[in-house]
Amino acid sequence: MTFKATLTNNNIFKTAFESIAKIIDEVTLTADSEGIRLRALDRSHITFISMDLEYDLFDDYTCDVPEKMSIDATEFLQILKHGKTNDILQLSVDENNLIIIFEGDATRRFNIRFIDSEYETAVPPEISHPINLKIPSELLKDALNDMNLFSDKILFTVDQDYLKIHTQGTFGDGEVKYLHGENIRETCQAMFNTEKLSDIMKASKFSKEATLYLGDDMPIKIDFELITGDGKLSYLLAPRLETD
């Protein structure tokens, strides 16, 4: 067996794929001696996803030969949802299958067939954002849910004191103000699609804190990083540019 990964906290994969499967239908997991990685761009080329799970995150990890595992993201999520809280998750490869095993009161095994992915390996664009700030993940999720009441677009504004999330629709408008406490000396403003942000925030439980990277009419980058530092989930969402 060239690849085997065992993880006590099976919720890490499930939380990540609750978001990933909403955005991308097919993914390729790449495993090597350093860990498991995912790079994916959705069909509309609006959202880029990056996931890095380092080898030392796992309770047991072996990968003698690099593996590329192209799978249906929704099918993988459906299996992950069958994991119980105290189950140990084990991933391995057998010919053209990804093997998922849950070890708990019983041993449950599932196979997912590998697919011929239509996607080429995506490369993240190099973007230097002028502003970054940290915000509790659940607070950000709640703020976006609140603003979803009125419009399919949300405006982010950052100044020296506040992150403001604002929306305006036909029947009303709303705003959430968050005192960020960061040393920010400039301002920026950018607008994004509400539904795309909601899909991203399904990953809010991956980490208690999110880091936002912003600039005027620039893509927003949202990072969720495990407190242990050995797992990271990142999203890059293109801005919604209004035309006259």
C-alpha cells in the first residue's frame, strides 16, 4: 500500500467538503510525502479553492509514491456525512478506487471510483492584497446571512476602524459593522456575489477564525487555518463589478 492516511478528527474533511462540493463538482486530491493538497477552479472561473493538509496533521500517514485521486466531490461528501463523531477516518487507494473506512463500534468501508476529471490542475493567481484582517468565522457567516435578506450582492468596506458589510435591495438594506482592531491605514471597497460567499462560509467550522484579504475591486481571499497550523483551506472569489 503506497498511500494511507488516518485521522481521528474526521470532521476536518467533512467541514471542508460541505463547502467544496457546493462550488466544484469534481476535484483532484494530490497526496505525496508532504501531505494532501487540493487546487480547484469552478466552471465559471469565479472561485478558486486551495486546501493543504500537512502529513503531521494525521495520526498515521504513509505515501511512498505520489497519488492523484480524481473524485466526485458530492459523492465524497455524502460518504463523509456517514462518519460518526468518534469514528476514526482512514483513506487509502486500491487500484482505481479511493477507499474510505470509518473505525468505531464497527468498521465501515466505502469505495469511490476514480473519474477522468474534466478539469486541468489549477494554478492560483498571484495577488498582493493591500489589506488583511482577522474575524471570527461564525461572526462572518452570520453577517453574510443577515445581509442575504435583501440582495444577491454584498459590499465590503474597510477603513482604519471597521469592516463594514452592506447590502441594498429593492425592499430594504442592512449593514454589519465589525471593529477589527487591526493596524490598517488605508481604505478599500469591493462587491461580491452573495450566494458564492454563502457557499464559501459553509466551511466556517474548519477554523474559529478567518483571515480576509481585500483591496479596491479586487478578489477577496478568505483563509481558514487550523489552530495547530497543519491544515489550511483558502478561497479566492472574484469581485462583482458593476457596469453603468
